Amino acid sequence: MRITPLCLLQLAVLGIVLILVVNTSMLNNIPSKTNGNDIHVRGRSAENTNEDKLELLKLRAEKEALNEKVQEMKSRENTLLKLANDKATGANDHELLALKEQNEKLKTALTAVRERLFSLENDKKGEEKKQTDDIATDLVEKPKKVSRPHPDTVEPEGLPPESFPSPEKTAVMRKDETHRRSFLRNLSPEQEALKAQGYQNCQFNQFVSDQLSLHRRGRDTRDPQCYGKKYYPSQYLPEVSVIIVFYNEARSTLLRTVWSVLDRSPSHLIKEIILVDDGSTREHLKEPLISEVASIPKTRVVAMKERGGLIRAKVHGVEHSTGEVLMFIDSHCEVNDGWLEPMLDRIVRNRKTAVAPIIDVIDADTFEVKQAIVEMGVFSWTLYFYWLSPRGHAMEKPIKYGVDIMDSPTMAGGIFAIDKEYFYESGAYDMGQDTWGGENIEMSFRIWMCGGKLEISPCSRISHAFRSKSPYTFKDRDPGRTIAHNLNRVAEVWMDEYADIYYNLTNNKKYGYGDIAERKQWREDHNCKPFRWYAENIASYQFAPLPRNYHVTGQLRMVGTDSCVPEGLSGRVSMRACRKWKSSMDPWFFTKTPFEGQIRHETSSGSRCLKADARSSGSVSHVVCYDSEKLSNPLGWKYNHGEKTLSLAEHPNLCMAGEGGEVVIRDCVGGPDQQWEFVQLTESGTLEAAEWKYL
């Protein structure tokens, strides 16, 4: 007897109806003990604690089972749709119509399950529980402990074949690139309107993003030397909870982040992907997102009851996680092949290590993936995060550039991996900070000063859509005040006497810092090192403008004139009128060892130095100090107190001169245009010679 497509469909629908009935019965018998943010709860009676734990675990297990059933139903739906559209089966019009009707019933059943899941996730029944900002680790499901051999006792292994480039991947990438470029020009008026709306919503070209596949393949940005690297065996690596916080994110960028993790990670290493909704207001991020995510493996949405800000949302995600390692990723990223194993290898070898990848660039206008250079994360004395490349620097240890692990003084904060237990042991986040801003600097100082370390793994690559400004508002205060408050807490708790440098450069002290007693006590209880140790041993790239580190400070004036050498970020130096108003910090420092003889000033993006082109033009320019600090001393100057001249340390016969309003290098002749002095503004408003110290 021939089994017709209609018979197959009827059998499938019968099975699905049974699944729906069984699961609905199970769900109706689950006691409702939770509300939207069900984890960080305090003050419950001791006799109810164990019961609550069991019910929470049971509820999570039932939700996971329901997710699996939904995915099974989705698979059957796709099979039936394919059967209904397959003309080769010989089905007549009547059978095709019946198939369509039955398929609609299947979709209705699937919708019912999704609605039940949505109801389960947002159940408002049960007693109201007091919400606090405490990290309630007593109610968190503990990660499964895995017994793994010591790294020194096992043979390292290379990445699996699917992590390497292939002709097939290249072909897909080229096809995706052609598709992407087709939406960059010759747009219709309707498309231009959509593009403008996307920029308004997200500050990137959402229109182009929405045209791209959620599985699109960008270029492989790894150094080819990475392909030969070996790591701790994959079978022993810890399972990972990927935590992605989002607020009013575009659907395409959010889900492409998720699918890139699933598509380019060994399945056994991804325990779960937790999407933390920090109070989004856009409709596509409510029930439609939960319904769509229900069919994505290992992925779920956890919603905050109200906007809490990035810091609290991250902690909320951690509280819901069950993996041994936490992997924080921003909501507009795409991971590269082979991204995960290099970071997990470092954590297995030292669980007190937080590891960040190299962050490539997704162009905000074109959505092209662009390769970033290998750099370490650093900070300026305004506590502004930026990047520096350690290639060839005099004070950095030699490494195989682009491949070897690098120590990093700070991290960007949005994308990093850390052992979950160590996340709590190391102090989690400072919950006195608000929304976002400065949490990465605070965590960086704390981890280094209290026994941990930060590393960057150049063979781990994750691309990120960088925007010129944030499209989102802070939840209750203006960004400037919020960030200043957060950074003040960092300075007060961690920076000791170096905090004065930060305050002098920013004038932020007026914004306050709240109650820091608990965080200062935490630092004391954990025997953390002084900030001077961190500054001199970890952030050694950074000149600290403290009296012990410079010979003299002030404006640099041509003797007998009112012309001074101005500070600046880049480019050739021209003279200008000396400043007659008081500044919080003098512009120039004539430095001591290990930055001997530099003429240096501080900016929000690091230090700038005066550098002379002694070989050709004879010009003097503002440059990033770090980039020129080689084994030689191209930034060094020597001051002759008798003749008041500044000569080059490497070319003593060449002196700084003022010529036609420009600062240049000329043969030393001792004329008035080559005489300089450091001056400071007095209380009476006059400029007088500054005092030299520590000669």
C-alpha cells in the first residue's frame, strides 16, 4: 500500500498534538514561584531556601525541555512544507490543499507552544519578591565541576578542520561581499528613507545590516601563523555561558551575533547564550524576539524588570548563567573562526586570568569587516581607554607579533572571557557605578592589583560595529555626570596618590562618588597591591606626572618674548602667545628616567611628546610618545642651564629654535632664537621661571 504525503502529514500532526498536550499538562502543574527578575532575592526565611532552590532548578529544566520540543516542532514544520511544495511526489491539487490546511494547524500548534513559553518566561504569579543589587550567589545554579588534567601533563592539539580557511568559505564570503556592496549605492527613495531611519535608531547603517544573512561570512582576519597554534585539548575545555546585553538593538545585528557564535564555535563548548534585555522599548524586541529565539539552539532571553544599565544587566546575566566560563559579547558583533579555544586555553592554565580577543571593525556605514592591528588596551590619566601597539617598544618584552599572548594593562570591557567563580572572587562589578562608563577601568585595576591578570589573545578575533556616538540615553542622568561619577569611584578606591593626576586633568571631583566604604574595605580584605606597583610594573608605558618623575614643569617660552610652544595632539609645532590664565595642570613636563629628557604633556588619549626630524626637514612635531620610545632615544632632549638651550640627546649639535613662527631644529649657535625657559604663572598673573627639582 502506498503511503501518501497526506498520510505522512496526519501522522506527524498527531505526534505533535500529543507533545503539546503532554507539555501543557506538565506546565500547568508547575508552581509559579518566580517573577521577571527571579534570581537576585534576599531576606527569605531560611526554611524556604532549599525549597526555592529545587523549584527554581525544576522550572529551568522544564523550560529547557519545552525549548527542545519547540525546536522539534519547527523541524517537522519545515519537513512538511518541503513535502507540500515538492511536485515530484505526484500529489494532486486536493492533496496539496489538504497539506496546506494541516500545515496551518501545525503553525497554530507551534504558536500555542511559543505563547506558553512566553507566558512561562514572564509569569507574574506568586509572591512579590524584593529586588536588590546584591549578587545572590546562593540562588545561582553552580557550574558543573569538571575534573581535567593539568595542562603540563597533556599533549596540546590544534584547532578542528572547520576552524581553518577553505575554498568553500572563500566562495561564500565573496558571494556575501557582493551582496553587501549592492546595497551601498543607487538606492531608491524608499530605501534611502529606511537607511536614514536606521541611522537614527542605531547610529549605524541598519538598512545594510538588515539585507545581510544572519549567517554572513566576513573575512578571516587572523594572522596565518595562528593556524599552526596548539591549545589545551578541546575535550577538557570548560563550557561557556555567552552573555549578550542589549537595549533597543537592531534585530539583524543582535541575531547575527548569536548565530556567529553558534556557527563558528565547537558545539560542546557553548553551554548557553543568554540575551539580557535591559528594558528595551522597541516592539520587535518583545514577543517577536522571544518567539524567534525559541527556535535558536541553546539561546534564551532574560529580561530586566526595568532599565538597569549595562553594569547591572551584565550581573543579571551572570546570575542566570550555568557555564563554567563567562563570555561577554556586545550585541553587534560577529565572531571569527577559531575564536574561542585560544581564550579558554589561557583560563584553564590560570583561572585568575581575564582574556580579551583582538576586536576587529565592522564599518558602521558599510558593514564591511576590517582587520584591526594587534594592540593592547591602555588608559590615559583622564581614565579614558584607548589602544597602543607594543611592536618594538623599548619597555615591552619581545613577542611573536600578531600571534603570542600579550599582557594588557586594561581592557575595553565589552568583550572578554573570565572564569565564573573568579568573576565573583575578584569582586564582580562595582554596583555603585551607574549605567555604564568606567567599569572596564575599575575591573582592570582591580584584577591586576589583587592577584589576577588581563591578557589579549591575538588569534582570537571578534568584529564589532563601532559607532561615532551612542544612540541610547542614560537611564536617569546625563552621560557626562554619570561617567564622571563612575570614574571618581575608580580614582578614590584604587588610585591612591595618583588620583590627584586624574582630578587635575578632569576637574571631575565636583560630581562626587557616593559611598565607597564597602569597596575600599574589599580592597583591604583582599590585600591588594598599591597603585604605584600597578603603574610601574603593569602600566609602565605611562608617564606619571608626579614631582618625583620630572625635573621641571610649566609652559615652554622663548626667552625674552611672549611666544610659547603649545601643546597639541599631532602635526608640526607653531609658536603661539603664552597662556595668561591658570590651568589645572601645567602643559609640559621635562621628564626623568625611564623617560629621561622628554618634553611631554598629557591628553585624554595619552601622552604627546616633542619630536624633531633631525634628518631632513628639521621640523618639530607633536607625536604619541609611546610610538617613538625605541631602544634609542629619539625623544630625548638636554637642557643647558647656562646657555638656556635645548639640544637633541642623539644629536648634541642640533638645537631647538623659533623661526618664522615655527619650532624647528637648527645647528646650535646660541642665538636668542635658540634660548628657552620653562615658566609658570604667578598669583599676580605674570610668568616667571619655574623651579628645577631633582637635578
